[in-house]
Amino acid sequence: MIREITMRELDAEKFIGEQVAAIAGAVGDGAAINALSGGVDSSAVTMLGHRALGARLRTVFIDNGLMREGEPEQVAGLFAKLGVKVEIVDARAEFFAALKGISDPEAKREAITQTFYRHVFGRIVRESGARHLLQGTILTDVDETVAGIKRQHNVFEQLGIDPQEAFGYRIIEPLIQLRKDCVRKVGRALGLPAGLFDRIPFPGPALSARVIGEATPERIETVRKATQIVERLLEGTGAFQYMAILHEDRVTGMRDGRREFGQQIEVRCWDSLDARTAAPTRLPFEKLAELAGELTRAVPGVVSVTYNIATKPPSTIEAV
Ligand code: XMP
């Protein structure tokens, strides 16, 4: 049973001091490794590990090719300003090879998870010689695993490290007693910039969750361009989450006086408190028209733009 530290109890400075000491004590004069995604949890863990170990912590950002425009460089740049070196690992080819020919949503998620843990991060951990792995598991992750919402994770098995060998490895989870609000408080106290906390949610499978059907490099590039436009135009709405989705079926359009059997982008923009239920934001028609204009003008091959007006449930926030 893990003892929760509530928001009322949490003294962020004291918590940071204790966790930094615990990490330093556990790693001794060895080395540790962690994967940074740019989310709040992995960012807070990176800062704690950095304070405890300095250069003996190796932080990798795995570029799976499914991120938003410029995201790997932005995350690495942000940490560079905080004095933390982040190594960007280019694994784009490996992820696209694993996604080749796959259209089923669950199979896509599985391919990404397997490629991340077993192939890319697993290989980096094994080759690094680091015996300590820092992970941003929070209490909600533990609850969801127990409740069967998330799949049971044996991290070492996922990394392809056999249990015999795994005795030599240790996993350190400094945030395991906290929930999200506490992690945010700790993150702020660690000096993480505000921009990292007020970002809209973004799913683990990244842009592949926004491509219906096969996630090829070309189709991901299309949805990446569309995402940039949708995020720019809807940033000021205060909505909970907004996104562009690339559909699989094509429709006939007309460009430069010629018929074009083109692609369709669906825009979603949600009002929600906790993502469990959501309703479409009542965007002014002028805003919708602006989205349609920019998306058909700036994203090659797009001839049709739709706006989702269904609620969750029965819809979900993401489309895949
Ligand atoms: P849904 O689509 O289930 O999304 O209504 C609820 C919230 O969770 C995010 N989401 C995900 N996050 N891995 C994640 O890390 C996923 O596979 C995933 N699917 C959805 C989604 O962006 C929304 O905020």
C-alpha cells in the first residue's frame, strides 16, 4: 500500500529535499537513466534526478516521429536553459517500420508501446550500463493499473530485460505518492517554466492517435501541419483540448479548375473539466471558416474540413 501525500500535506521544498536525498542514496556512485517526454511527470523526475546526480543522470528524449512540429528540440531547449542536457534519440525509422500496414487502433498503440520499451528504450538502458531507472509513475497510474484501466506494467519485462538479470536493476519512482496537482506544485518549485503546466493534454501515442488508418510518415506530416494551424487558431479559446484529425476516406474537391480526390481534416475542440465527459466548444462560425480557409490553403491535399459536434460519451476526445 502506497501512502498518498495530499495537497494539504505537501511541503514541496521538503519533498524535493527528501527525494533528492533518496535518489542520491539509492544510486550511490553509480549512474541512472530516464526517458523524458516533455510531460509534467517526466519533467519533474528529470529535475529531481538532475539535482541528485548531475551528469550521472542520462536523460533521453526519444523522437518517435509522431510528435508535433519542433517538439523534440523545444523540450531539449527548455531543459538546456535549466542546465540539464537532454539527448535526442532519433528513432523515427524504427517507429514507422513498426506502424507499417497497421490500421487497427489498439494494434497501433501496441506497436508504439513495444517499440518504445522493448526496442528503443530497452536497448538504450541495456547498452548504457546504468543500473538505475528513474520513472515518473504517479499514484493515479498505480490506481488505474490496479483497477484494470491501464495494463499491468512490469517495466523490466517491457524493456526486454529478463527477471534474472533484472535483479541487478533498480527502478526509482520519486512521484509515486503524488497525484497530478501535487506533481504540478513540485514541478513549479523545481523551477519548471509555466508554459509546461498550462499546455493542453496530448496523448502518449501522439499524432498517430489523430490519423485514422495507417500512420505513414506522409500522413503524419499532413496531420502535423494541420495540428500546427488548429493549435494556433484555437489557442485563445480557453478550451480544454483541440486537435486536427486526418480521415482515411477521400472526397472529391476542386482546385485550380481541376477535380482533386483529396483528403479530409476533422477539427475537434472540447469543453471539459477532467476529460471523462466533454462537449464541443460553441466556436463562432467565423472561427470555423478561418480554420477551413487555412487548412485547405496550407495543408497539401486537403480539400474538406469538418467540425465534430458530438459529445463524449458516446464520442471520445481522440478519434483513434
Ligand atoms: P479519450 O480519447 O479516451 O481521451 O476520450 C481522454 C484523454 O486522454 C487522452 N488520451 C490518451 N493519453 N494515451 C495517453 O497518454 C492514450 O492512448 C490516450 N488516448 C487518449 C486524450 O488526449 C484526452 O485528454
